[in-house]
Amino acid sequence: MNQFKIIYTLLLLLFAYQQSFSQASQTDEIINHHCQITNYQKLEQIKTIVIKGYQTIENNDFPMDVNIYLKKPDKIRVEGNFMNMKLVQTINGKEGWLKSSLTGKTTLNLTQEQIMQVKKQLDLSQPLYQYRKKGYDATLMGKETVNGRVCHKIKLVNNTNKEEIIYALDEKTYEISLVQFMKKINGKITNIENKLQSYRQVSGMLMPYRIITYMNGKEVSDLEISEYLFDTKIEDSIFTKP
């Protein structure tokens, strides 16, 4: 009788292992499809990116002109212009600053947490690409509908800080429809959702031309991108304190 129990237990363990292996294989297959159609391999080789567009902020019906300058590995400049109001945010890699018409001549220093969040928001390569190498585990969590389309739901967990990122990848196109994560804002944990839409091919890479951001289910930003520029010359001087 004990021998039958041992054999039965071994069969259950073997079945569980096969199911786990099959799910991991399916997860990697979905992620690989996404990485191929996006062409992250080429995107990773890009040294500078300029993004131009228009952003509508919560409770404001008029869009603001936005220019974003990214220079690898970690330099960022964001410019916003709305009527007579101007905003400039710069990160030189280690330090960051914010200056706007609302603060007058005062330039605010960004905290390290704020700098990390800006970098995370503007990381176009996404942790999905070579996720194991970047220190993440991936789990397929089934399917959900986003913007009327069925999507694969994948959870990434950082092995170091245990932060989670949820992705919804379109079942047919493998485009990212949704990125969801939690972050602390003013001492409170906030649920952030970025809905990515209107994809187009640019220089052999698939890029979103509209990004809608929600905080705790409420829309706070709608960014419509008009142009991507890759590997244009950008001087380091624009990333200094404004």
C-alpha cells in the first residue's frame, strides 16, 4: 500500500512540474512574440530619443506642448509649454530638478524616489525584454479585456525589491495595451495604470502614439505623441540644473 502511495505522489509531482514547465514556456512564447514585433533589440541600441507631443492634464481641456529628451544611460529632460506657463524637469543621471512658472525663479530639487519614478515611467525598453537578465520573474495570469480587446495578462516580480508590474499584451497583435504598477506618492501607495494605444512603425520599431495615465482608476493625463526622433545629437548641457 505504501508503494502505491509513493508512486501516486511521484505522479502528482511530475504532473505539477509538467504544468509549471508548460506555463513558463507559454509565458516566454508570448513575451518573445511581443519583443520581436516591438524590436527591442534595435531600441536597446538607440543612444538618444526625442519625443514630441501634446499632453492634456486632469481638469484642463487645453493640451500642453511636450518635448521629452532621453540620452542613455540615464539623462532626461522634459519640457512643457502651456500658454504663458513653462515647465522644465531635468535629470543628469544622479540629480534632478524641476522649474516652472508656478515656482518663479525657484528651482526645486527632485528626491531620489522621484528621479527613479521618472526613469521608470520613461523606460521605453520595458523590463519585459530580457526580463530574467534584469532580475525579474514572469507569470502568466490568464486573460483580461482592455479597450475591448482580449489580452494576455503577465506579472513581473523584481527579485530584489519584490515590486510587481502587470502587463496586458494584445492576444492578436502582442502590443502592450496596459502597464500597471504601484508607487508611493506623497506617502500614499497609488495604483498607476498606463494604457498604450495607436501603435505605428517607426524606423523598424513599434511605438505607441497615445498613452493615457490613470491613478487609482481616475484619468490624470492623456499624452498624444506626434513624433519620435532617434539618435539625434543632444548636448549634455540641456540636462543640467535649469
